[in-house]
Amino acid sequence: MTAKAPRDKRPLQTPELYRYVLDHNPPLDPVLRELVETTHARFPERAGMQSAQEQGPLLAFLVRLIGARHVVEVGTFTGFSALAMARALPADGTLIACDVSEEWTAVAREFWTRAGVADRVDLRIAPALETLRALPAEPGIDLAYLDADKGNYVHYWEELVPRLRPGGLLVADNVLFHGEVADPDAGGNAAAIRVFNDHVAADERTESIMLTVADGVTIARRL
């Protein structure tokens, strides 16, 4: 007997449905909203690098859900996701933000200050692998968010997973890469993400789930 294909329960993503989702998620506060608008105004050709609007509340929710105090972000851009997470941290929480651009992160610094969380964010301008390898080797990270150059995703994963405390989370963005990961002949960044996704699925140190949020989000928990 031929197995039936699984029933596709996904609704067609329309602009109206996306707006409905945003309307039923926690709204962006005025500072986050202005940061989104500022990013699109100052860097229109790069604005797609910013995490999707629904990801800010999701990341903040995860920070609060696990009581995170120590967060690491790989790929900060103009600071949207870092701001969302920093606001969810306790007053003495810390977020290490890794990026290589002074120009983009100057916007981030401005908005972190306006939001009153600049003292929680430790911005490190350097190749992220250098920053991660300089962190203490023992497990001390509660949550890590990965949203940087796709070719290094596996390397970032390997530096972050041993440093996650048991029960800590690693959240990776763009794991569907515009749908191109379904193509076995994909090249470039899509091919790199395919390798990463297979690596995550085979890693026995974590349990993970891939979600069709935005451009695809994987949430992995350290065992």
C-alpha cells in the first residue's frame, strides 16, 4: 500500500493573515517600532537582515520562559532582536551581542540607550567566532540566538552548544532560507543551511524543533 502524503494544514500566508498574526501577538513597543522604521529608512537594501517583527516577542517570551540571565546573540545588525531580549532580562542580566559593523550597531546602541537597557548589552565588534571562543568554556549561557553569516552556522553551533547550561536554548534563524533548503541541489547560503539543519538534527546533545516562523526558526534545548 502506498503511503499517503501528509495533509498540508498550513494556511495560505497572505498579507491579511500576517497582519492578523501580528495583531494577536504582543505588540512592539514604541521604541522597537521606531527601530524597525529607522532600519528601513537608513538601510533599505539591508533591512531584510532584521529579524521579523513576530520574532521579537517570541525571543522575549523564550527569555522569560526559561528565566534567562545570560544571553548571547550572534549577528546583531541594528539591534532589534537584542533589544527585545534585553528588555526581557532581569535588571542584572547580560546579553553579549556579536557583530562586525560599527555602522549598523551604532543604531543599535542609540536605541538600547533610549530603551534603558544599554547597561545589559555587551556589544563586541569582532568576528563572532573569536568572541565565542574567548568565552568561558563551562556551561553558563541560558539562551543563544544565531542570525549571522550562514556559512559559519555549524561553527557557531559547535562553540555555543558546549557553553549552554542544561535546559538552555539555542535559537537559529533563517533555517528555511526562503524555501531553498528543500532543493537538494541548492547552492550558496541555502546549501550551508542544509548542512546546518542536518547537523542539528543529528546532534545528540540537544533536542530541537524546526518551526515555520518567518524564514524558519529552529529552537534547540541542551540536554
